[in-house]
Amino acid sequence: MNAPTKAFDPSQVKEAPSRFRTALGKYRVSRSAKCIVCGLCVDVCPLGVNEKIGGRITSPRDYKCLGPKCPTACFKQCPVQAITVRTDPTFETMGDYRWTGDMLVSTYYMCETGRVPQNGLEYRTGASDGGFDKLRLIFPKDPGHVSPDEVDTSIELNRTGDGRPQIDIPFPVYGGGMSFGSVSIRAIVGRMKAATALNSFCCTGEGGYPDDLIPYDDHVITQVATGLFGVREETIQRVRIVEFKYAQGAKPGLGGHLLGDKVTPAVAKMREAVVGSALFSPFPFHSVYSVEDHKKHIDWIKATNSKALVSVKVSTPTDVDMVAVGSYFAGAHIIHLDGSYGGTGAAPDIAKKNIAMPIEYAVPMVHRFLVAEGIRDKITLIASGGIRTPHDLIKIVALGADGIVTGTADMVAMECVRCHNCESGRGCARGIATTDTGLVELMESDWVAQRLINMYQAWRAEVQRILAKMGLKSIRQLVGRTEFLAHLDYLPDHVDGEIEY
């Protein structure tokens, strides 16, 4: 086993505030004309909501406010009662059952500060009444003394012993595929910069390999999908990991679809397509109808790049355990299971909600089957599809995964508001899922990178806290340990430990 990869450097965290004049938060702080500029609100506020510059009090930074339950409550101490605090009406319209307003705003906070929120926001679970939101963590009564700082969060990506490079990542998370055309080039480059800074990886998606990514080659996963858009031998030879995408969990059996208004001249050139024409990726690879065909695909990549690892991304049909075993015997290093909750707003709801298996069902099924076949310790099992928080990460590892891939969480880090207009060229008002030249200018890649670095630093600190509380010194010790999980619908009469609600 390799020595643990160098951990994250906390000094990488730097404040990355909202790029918009008014940041989204849960509370709205108002100051009336009765204010006498005494500065008491500045002195008592623990988070810098109020600030005095010169002889005046600046506009409140509402998004930092702890709300009516704030222990120092500036609005209660104001001598002339000039301050009011209430829930922001905009907040009440935000989010959905899986990504609630609390979860969106708490993610924004982590991305700005590199810390989990301490202001009462619910950052651990959503309100879907199912899946991860029904699972809770169990902490043993006597876990022993483990310091969070000594918890190792690194994982291996090559466990096959086939002589190819041994690659570790310091935190069991890397970026999922977002293709050039589906999101802006600045979003893509920002994600690659963050992956490089964190010694991890990020996937290109199926839109080709823009030249802007060349400086980050060692941290890029290039994707070979059914449309073969932008796939070339020289791009396969650049990278350390190549991913075959057989299906996406949010729309299995449907392939990919990029509407014509997103196919700009740059996108068309990269994909060798016609400007303004909609593009489809077929389902499936029409050259793969058996494990033997699958092995030929993997052999092709291995022959083209003698040092690359091969990842196989599949959705979660009912026989996904057989798909995983077949991928191992075909020579894959990483099995990437993509569940039904993932995907951007471009994925049709009828597919997301009715076709693939939720990831929390698929992972334990595959994990148990690989154990029964005696090959679980020879393959890396990565999960994606609806993993939103460090708590979701802990839960899916306890169910049997080694690590995760993020997608939607990365978009939320860029201040996505979940409006579900990702399929439209001008539909993303926040300049994320767009190819419109004007909207792309709303975001800088350095800002994207810093927000992601901050988010992952906050996640890692929370994961270390949780593992230490469980008495575990490594994330690898958690794999498949379902005794650390409780389902709210099936709580036993007696739990030997503490349940974190």
C-alpha cells in the first residue's frame, strides 16, 4: 500500500465571496432611518454582518446573519430599535426537496469561507423524505481517542496490481464530467484548477478536450462516450485516467443531448459538428454488446496510453452488480456507478425519477457481490448521483463505495440556484451552464477554483470530525460498515451508540 497522499493544505482556503452585489442568504437585515450610527451593532455582531466605515454604517451583509436566534442579537440591543431581522422572501422560494434553501445557502457559505456553517442552517440533509435524507449516522458510545487531525482521508485509484501507476488522491472525491458545450469554459477550467490545487482529478465530460485544459493534463480525466465527440489519440495519451461513459444515471438508455443553441462555433469545432445543430450521443456503444467487446474497448485505451488507468462509468440497472464484475474482468481499474438523482437541469425528470436505481441501493448491492466474488479489494468503487454533502459522502462509503464523484455540488459552489434551465444556451442566468459569450463573462475561473477548494476543505474537515467520532483513523476503514448507519423508518428499539439527527 502506498503511503498516504499529502493532505490538503489549510492555507489554500481564502475568502471567495459572492460575485453578485447581493449574496443569497436566509435572513434579511434592515436598518431604518432612526439609526443614530452608534456602532453598537458592529461591536456585538460575531460574524461581521454590520460594518462601520468612516462615519457611517455600511449596508448589512445579510447572508452572514445568524437570524433571530443570534445570541448577541443586534436588533434587540439597538438603543433606538432601528434594526429588524426576518427571513428573506427570496430564500423562501429557493431550492427543492433534495436541494433545500438551507442546503444551497450553507454550500455557498462553505464555498466562501472553507468552513461548515454555524448559523443554524441545515447543511447535512435535505427534505426529500427518502434516500440519504432518511439515513442517519450512528456514533459508538466508546470510540476511543482519535483526533480529527490524524484521520487519513486518502484512497487508492489503482488496486489491481497490474503494474500501471499507483495513484492516490488525498480526499475521496473528484469532479464528474461536465462537457464543453453543456457548461461554460470558465466553469470547466475553474474545476480543473481546483483539482490540480487539491492533487485530485476532474473529468472533461464528452465534449472534447479544449486547449485551455492542457496546463492541467496530469489532473484531467478524459471521457470516451458513445458520441466520441472530440476523442483523439493525442488527448487519450495526455492523461493519467481515461473514463468510458456507457450511461448516465439521470438518463440511462437515452444517451446525451445538446440543443442547437448551445452548439456555438467553438463547440462545433471541438465536436466536429455543425454550428446550431443539436447533437445526440447514442445509447449504447454500438460496438459493445458483451464483456468481450467491453474488454476490447479497454484494451484499446491501454494500448493507446500505456500508463493510464481506465474508469468505467455506468448507470444503475437492476443487474449493475454483473456489469461491475464484468468491468473488473475486462480490465477496468475504477467502477463508477452513477445513480438516478444526479444530472443537471437538462436531464428530463421522467428519466431521473423512473429509470435508474438510486445510488444508495446500487452501491451496497455491487459491494456485496464484489465481496462474494473475492475481488472487492482489487477494484475501486466510485459513486455519484445525488451526493450533496460531507454527510452523504460518509453514508455512501458506509454503504460500500470507496469514494465519490461530484457534479451538482460543484455547480452550486458556483452559485447555481437550481432553476433547471441548463439545457438552454441562454437559460442559465448565473453564467454556469451556458455557451453564450455574454453570460460566460459573469464568472472567472480563478473564482470558481477558489470556491471549490474552500468547499472541499470544509467537507474534509467535517469528514475527519465524523470519522474521529466513530473511532476510525481512515476513510478506508468505513467502507461497507453499515453498522454506522440507521434508517429512520427502521430504527431498532435499542441502538448501541448515539444517532446524529
